[in-house]
Amino acid sequence: METSSLDFVYLESDPRTLQPSACIYLKTGARDDYAGIKAGKLLSSPCRSLIELDAEIRRLHAELEEIRARAKKKFYRAHAMAAGA
């Protein structure tokens, strides 16, 4: 099973806006359309400032925490059912 990791790319001059920007992406071997960077999938919108990038990181963190909470319920429920059987 291939695993992926997160990274960010910073562009001094985004070809679409001609302004600096950064985005968070999932590292894989595929090509993405964000300025031709090697990326699997963009996980954030292009951010024009550190404040915007930080907001995207907080959004992703909140999504992961929500996933963790749902998974915790599922695993605890399965464990309780197995212990009661």
C-alpha cells in the first residue's frame, strides 16, 4: 500500500494572479495543474498570505479531528460489541 504525505508549495509569482501564493497538497507521483507542480491533489485553495494559509491548515486540522471522533466511536462500539459477545 502506497502512503502519501502533505506538503505545501510557495510560488513567488502565481501564473494566474502574478502575486505570491501557497497551497497545501497531497504528495504523490502525479502531476497537478497548480503551476505544474508535482502533486497528487490540492487540499487547499491558493492562499495569498500566511494568514490565509494558516486558516486552511486550521480547517484541515478540524476536519481530521472530526474524522478521529467518528472513528473513535466506531472502534469503541465494535470493541464493546466484541466484549459483550
